[in-house]
Amino acid sequence: MIQNPDIPVSVESRPLVETVPVSLPAASLSDNTADLDRLARELGRMGFAPTRIAPGRMDEAVRKMRREGPSFRAVLGYAGTHWEILDLVSSSPEAGAVFGFALDLGSTTLVLRLIDIGRGKILNQATVANPQVKWGEDILSRIVFARNRESLSVLRSALMDACSKAMKKMLEDCAVPASSLHAVSCAGNTAMSHFFWGLDPSNICREPYIPAANSFPTVYASELGFDFLPAALLYLFPNVGSYVGGDIMAGIVAAGLNRSAQPQMLIDVGTNAEVVLGNNEWLLACAGAAGPALEGGVVERGMQAAPGAIDRVRINRQTLEPDLRILGGLKAAGICGSGLIELVAEMFSSKILTIQGKFSTEVDCPRFRQTTDGKAYALALSSQSVDGGEILVSEIDIGVFLKSKAAMYTILSIICRKVGLDFADLEDIYIAGNFGNHIDPEMAVRIGMIPDLPLDKYHGIGNSSLSGASMLLCDRGLLSEIEMIRNRITYVELNVNVELMNEFRGALFIPHTDPGLFPSVRLP
Amino acid sequence: MIQNPDIPVSVESRPLVETVPVSLPAASLSDNTADLDRLARELGRMGFAPTRIAPGRMDEAVRKMRREGPSFRAVLGYAGTHWEILDLVSSSPEAGAVFGFALDLGSTTLVLRLIDIGRGKILNQATVANPQVKWGEDILSRIVFARNRESLSVLRSALMDACSKAMKKMLEDCAVPASSLHAVSCAGNTAMSHFFWGLDPSNICREPYIPAANSFPTVYASELGFDFLPAALLYLFPNVGSYVGGDIMAGIVAAGLNRSAQPQMLIDVGTNAEVVLGNNEWLLACAGAAGPALEGGVVERGMQAAPGAIDRVRINRQTLEPDLRILGGLKAAGICGSGLIELVAEMFSSKILTIQGKFSTEVDCPRFRQTTDGKAYALALSSQSVDGGEILVSEIDIGVFLKSKAAMYTILSIICRKVGLDFADLEDIYIAGNFGNHIDPEMAVRIGMIPDLPLDKYHGIGNSSLSGASMLLCDRGLLSEIEMIRNRITYVELNVNVELMNEFRGALFIPHTDPGLFPSVRLP
């Protein structure tokens, strides 16, 4: 039982790694079973069976058994079908704390957590840039780059080195010996999982989009190259398909979609928007290119939600002047996804934008500018910006953004329609990612990006990939839940067809061509 | 089904490694499971489940799948609880032959066989000296030498290097690529198994004689250091206890004791004499120091059954001159175990020896010599010997030998009595080892070493450790049989007590103090 854990697992949950006290009956001429066989027999009696011990670790285990005498503690890692004997430690109370790493293998950033598994406590967290960016900002160019073995190996080494370096530093900072680190739980999208495991990713982006592998065996971390972790098992969350990866699988676990009696939804906005709909009986996943603009990636002055990003916008209905919140600093460098949502929502409510997403010709706004690219809105003045120039958002930018928001709404509509559900049937909607933490659902509803539902149904859950990976460390029951999710989930390929295009065209408007879909949105 | 195999397995037996043709349905948007998951699914449909693939071999497998197209063959290694996907090969008929090694890890010699697993054919066999002899002729001194990690590692490396070198040469000689070598089946006594696996052997010879491990997981051969065999699983026969090792386990399999409805017996004479008694319901094993003299190890001019050894002796009842058979050459170097048995039997029948094993004072034998060590018998004359001197067998030698034969008979008596059986209840008696191939049961009965039973009950079965290891390659069903044997076998510690000593003292006579036990032996 885990008391007051940082990781949101139930009190009944059992950790992935257990340290169990063992008292072996003394060996004698009449009970002369071999040391390791006696250990396995005793552990079996205690409910830990079958057990396995790596060939290279057997001699060490025997020597420890003989040194410790009849009473010691066995560190056992759960591997689904068996228990791996990871170490034997003294029976003294201070020995036997076990630690684990949770890794979110993001395309842009790697987030790592050092966790005290037995207490469910987060000891340290680090975020490092994914060094693979050097070979391609977006994952697609990396997939293309890694088309032969040598370049795949280059990308893999960069990733593994960055992970190793960060993990070593975290262990050092927290004075945790590498020998006490017994589990590494990792989640990433399908391409990142392929890079991590050293698998040819080239078919991920080629119809019919067949990954090399969706599921990965539990292995020793050292087998993948983490030689500094000799006694750690490594778990990589399985993928559902090329466009729904282990990160989403971890997100489902973190949100608990698979445990809910009522249908719930998980929305993860990254380069793609990945959406999962389901409950404890069925799960449906799909992915679509809704993301870039929402993450601030395509708009001219768009940027990630990082220091310098405008993430909140309020426009004075009278003066039409904006009031900005700039992340982390005084000067603005650009605008992030949630800032864009608020900007468009506020421009729409202030009648600066028409329902079609064009700048109104009927209002006289002091922030309108005429540029070579057409009309623009000066979101930040020269005095407010890092580079001393105005931060402009053009009509083209707005158009690009509206395509993303329309794509998002369309995906949500289609996936619900696939199973004959109305949005109103959804009990909860989880929005993952940095984006999910910054977004104001009221604003997103106002522009017709997400369904017009009671706002308390929306929950920003942050990095759900990291959360899911962390939870697995503290709740081994999730290993079979993940297997169940894998068997239960259906991946829906969103074919571009007439229905989808009609849906999409309606959603390009603010909030929609059918205002009945957004009854709470007061048209200006 | 294996046609006319060299290895004595039944026609229904299924090999340890299978090459199965796979035809994968084409991937599509509606069946977009990942390559390796589709492969596992298809293999599962064919009855091979669960499957596993080593992390380091996954990428290669995916590339081969993509190269070969929908039809290819999967090389699957049986690992008891799952199938290991060892390789994928072309579906052309010439591809996919699978090979294996059987290794008998003897204390003195290593015997290796290269086997075509699918056809059950022996392609090559090699015998090399165990290089560990350098650190101790007998296994006990090696155990003492290996008491720390470094010296254990020295002994282990010598063993592994010798095995590697021999295996590489055999592959080369038979033009078998190492990539087609998919299984290594090994058996050795408990100490040799410990050296092989790199386990501290020191408790094997210390009461209560607890080995480090009796059972060993199925691993990749490369995990134990055979890097030149990247796609081979390695199986090491489990031990029963410190004095009954995997070699005896393999011997039980080779003799088929565990399948017999009637009780049978297996006798293996090496440094120790190991004896197993049992049938398809129960098995009893014990070991005793009966061996050295029988193997020719203690007697002054004793030697192994190798070129130069006298292995057959007939003494002319009139002249009392011996007629010798010398192995492999014209000149004699010494006498081996079976030669000793015949010598003693013939000396007894010729009245040269008394029932107490002393040289008779009543016969006048031209071969009697008087030495500083007492009376001796000149078995070979100067003209017959390699070194130009007579080969003498002294009364002391005879005494040492009789202790061994008495120990052997005592062990056989005691183990039968443990389960309330008479010797007459035994259906068959298998005598393993080089010794078993050379021994003439009639002679052994005449001196009271083995029970006085119909001679057709005795079967010399040669190197049963190598046979059992070979059989496993061609009959995976033996893997569970071995497990059953392990669970069913009881190791009996022969405590030195009054009963045993009385038994032993009677057996020191020729053939025994109780001639009723040897009714067929005509007293001279």
C-alpha cells in the first residue's frame, strides 16, 4: 500500500518492483536443493512464481545469499508473465528502497522523472531537448533520414545518449545508486518508439502505414544500451498503430478512459491531434493533422508555450486594444496555441473578425495594419516585443489557424459519429499536453474548436504520456490493463471523403455554419 | 517426422527448432497491425504461441520480412514456455536447414557433436581434452582452485574457449554457417555446469553439499559468451544435486528410465559412481566414491581406456600366462578399468587370487614377482610394454580395486533396498560411459561387482550424457520430461553407517562372503 503518493495511483495498487523479505529454511542433507532453486521455491510459496534470473546475475545472487545468511530481501521486477529476480539485498530496514525512471520520449523534448517506487514519490524531473532535432525538426524528416541502418543508428545513439546523460545526472543529484534503479518505464509516439528500439521506421509514413512493431518485450535496460543500469527492467508502452503511439496509450492509462463506465474522450495535441474515445468496454482512436497551428507551429509569429509566448489575450470591447499575458517575461516573442485561440475568440467577440474569419471592414480598429501580405492585427506593439518590432497576426495566419481548429472539431465529430454518440454523451474530456494545461475551454468553445459542453467536463491533464509511464512504476496492474487496452482499441483511419469535407467546411467558420451546435456561444 | 535419424528418437518426436512456412495476409489500411505483431499473430494461429523475439534481433527480422515479401520461413526455437523467433529465412526449399550442437562437458574430455536437427543426422563429432585439467586433474582440486571470482573466471574462460574453438572448427569443416546453428544442448556434472555458467562451485564439496543452482534458464548462446552463435538457444541439463549432475539427467533421458513401466537402473562410472534406479513413476539417485579404480585412476599402472591400455585379459588355466588385448597399438602402457575387472576375474578363476583378494600361496605362477611393495603379478612382459619394463599389478593394487568394486556393489544393493526391490526385479541395467562400452558383464558379475543377473539385462550405452543432449535437439518433448524427472527424482545421501559398512565388508570378497548372491559364479 502506497501512502500519499505523488503519482495518482489507488492505495491498493502494487508497485512494478517489490522488495520482499525472504527467510530460507537452513539447507541440510535432507533438504539439499541448490541455493537459487531454494530461493525460487520460497518465492513461489510467497506467491511470486515463476521467477527468473538473468544468466549473468546468477553468480552474484548466490554469493549474496551466502553472505546474507538465511534472511535477506529479494528485489523482484514484475514482467507480466513472470517475476525477474533483480537483486538480493540485506534485510536491514534501510536497504531495499527501489527507484525507477519514467520517460516521455517526445519528438521535441524528452521528459524524465526519477521516482521512489515504493513510496510513489517523484524525486526529480528533467526536461531535455531531443537531440534528434538536429536531423529534422519534425518527425517526418527524421523518418526519412533514418531510412538506412547507419542513419537509424545515428538517430538512435543521439537519443540514447541524451537519455543516459540525463538519467545519470538525476541519479547523482539525488544520490541514488544506479544499482537501486530497477525499472524504466517509457512512452513515446510510434516513430520515437522505433528510434528508441532501433527499428526501421520507414513504413510509418507510407500507406498502409505499417509500423515495424507495436508491442515490445520487457527487457533489461542494459539490453537496449543503458549499461549503467545493470538491474533495471525496461518497459516501453505499446503502440496502437503508426499514428497512435505508446504516448497515447500512456495517456489513456493516465486519464483512466479504460476504467470509466461512461464514454470519455482524450485529446492530445502535438504535431498531430490524436483523439481517443471510449469507456471500459470499447476504445476508438484516430489521428489527424490538426496540430501544428494549435501548437503555434505554422502561424508566422507562432511559437511553443515557452517564455516570451503570449498565452492569454483579452480585447477591450470598446477600444479594441488587447491585454496580453506573456509567459515568463516582460517582452513578447510570439504567440502560442492557447494565445491564438484566445486572440481569435476575442477578435470574434469584439467583431474584429467576421464569422468567416476575415477582418471586418465595418469596425475601425487602431491595431489594423496593412502589410504586403494583406491586412494584419498588431497584437503586440514595438515597445512590448523582444525584437522591437510589432507582432503581427495576418488574415492568412488566421486562415491557417482556422483550418486547424476546423480539423480538430471535425475529428471529434467524426469519431463520435462512428459510434453513434452525441457530444452530450461524453462524461469527461481530457486535454493532454502543454496545450491542455494552457487552454481555456471557454475560449476554445467560443471559436468552435471543441464541443459546446459544460466547461467542467474539460480537464487539462498535462503530460499524460509521462503520467502514464510514472503510474506504471507504482501500479503493476496497469501492465495487464495496457494489454487489455491494446486488444480493445480500434484505430480509425480518417479517409478524406465527402462527408469529412462537408463537416470540415462548416467548421471553418466561427464558431460554425450551424450555430445550433454552439448554443452557449453568444454571437456578437 | 524424422526419417532414419542417427539419434535414437521416436518417429513422432518434434525437433527443438522448427522451420515453419509463413504466409502473411497483405497489410492494408483495415489490417494495419505492425509487422512483428502480424507475424506473432500468424504464428499463434499456427499453434506457436506465445512467441518472443530478442530486442537486438527485431530490426533484422523486420527488414527480412519486408525483403522476403508475404511468404518466408520462420525459424522457431522451443524454450518450454514460449517460442523464440530465431531467424526468418527465404521460403526457397534449400533454405532453412537447422543445426545444433550437443556438448558433453566432461571433467576430463569435452565431446561435441554437430547435428542436422531436422534430419536427426550427426554431421561431425569432436573430442577435446578439457583444458581445465591444467588447474587440477580431478574436479575437487578445480573446485578448490575456483574459490574466488578471478580463478573461477580463469577456469570458465578456458572451458568456453575450448568449446568455442571446437565448435567453430566443426562448423567450418562441415560448411555450416554459424547463422544456421540454432541450438546448443549441453550436459555436464554439477561442478562442470557451475564452471560453464560461471557459478561459485565451492559448496558442492562442503556438507551439506548445496550447489549454487540446479536448474538453468534457456538463454541465447551469445549470453554465455558464444558470440559467434547469434541465433542459437542454449540449454543446460539441470542437476539433481551436488553429486548427481546434468550428465546423469541426460543419461536417464538416453536410457529412457523415466518411460519404463518396470524398474531399470543406470550406472555411470566416472570419478564417482552414480546410480539411478526407477521407472515411469519414481526415480532414486545416489552417488559414491566407487569410481577411481574402476576408471583405472588409482591403481599404479592404471589408465583410461585409451590407446595403449590393456582392456581384455584371459589367463590360461594351465600355464597361468595371460593373453592380452591392447587398445589401438602393439605395446601396452597400462591397464584400464575393464582390463582390471577381467584381470581380477581371471586371476580368481585361475586360483591365482583367493576369495580374499590375496595372491595364492598354493599356486606356482610364473608371473609372480617379488617387489619392495610386496608380491605382484607381471601382466605384461618387458617385450610387450611401451617403456620396456614389466607392467606389474601388486596385491595393494588389487586391494584398492576391490574396494571400488565393493563400493559399487554396496551402492547397488543399498539403492535397491531403499525401495524394497530385489536385483531380480530390475528389467534392464544400463552401464554408461567409456567403461560401459568396454566392460564385459560376465566378468563383472564373476568378481561380484554387479548383481548376478541374466547377462542380456546389461547394456553398455556409451556416452549417455552426449546421447541425451543430442536427443533433446531432435525431441523437444524431452524438455518437459526432464522437468518431470527433476520433480520426481530423489537424491539419496549414502551416509556411512553400520549397515553400509557390513554390506561393504562382505562385498570386498570375490565375489562376496555370501556366495548365494552369485549362484551363477562357479567357484574355482
